[in-house]
Amino acid sequence: MFMVLLIISRAIAAEPVPVGDPTDRLVCGTILSISYTTGDLLLSPDEGTVLVLYGIDSAALRDLSAGDRVRIRLGADAEVREVARIEL
């Protein structure tokens, strides 16, 4: 047991420490469902997991509907900063 903890603690210590502000994260995927009144969005990202995003500004969702491909910019605090349709 001691050996396992020692290996894990060395692996954790070897991880690089982020410098400065964390960058925004881009997520691309397909909208599965959308609620304009509550600002909720169910997204199937290209990575294969389903994301539920809520509290999005209704103006950002105005021209979107289920089945649209979108690119979503998430801030460091996981707040939705931008929603843009991907034109095929």
C-alpha cells in the first residue's frame, strides 16, 4: 500500500502547474434539445459525452434549433461565453 501511495504522489507532483489565467475551452457538437425560455441546451459533443448547459442568454440561442452543429466557448469558470453555429 505504501508503494502505491508513493507512486501516486510522485505522479501528482510531476504535473505541470498552469501559468496565468486558464484559457477558454471550445466544445463542438450537435444540439439534441434546446429550451429558449430557460436557456437550457442538451449537447452531444464530438468527444462522445452528453453535456447539459443551462442559464445561457436567450439572445445567444435565438437562431439555433435541435440538430444544429455548434461551437461553444466555455470560460475557465465553465460559463458559456459564446455559442456559434457551424455552417456545413
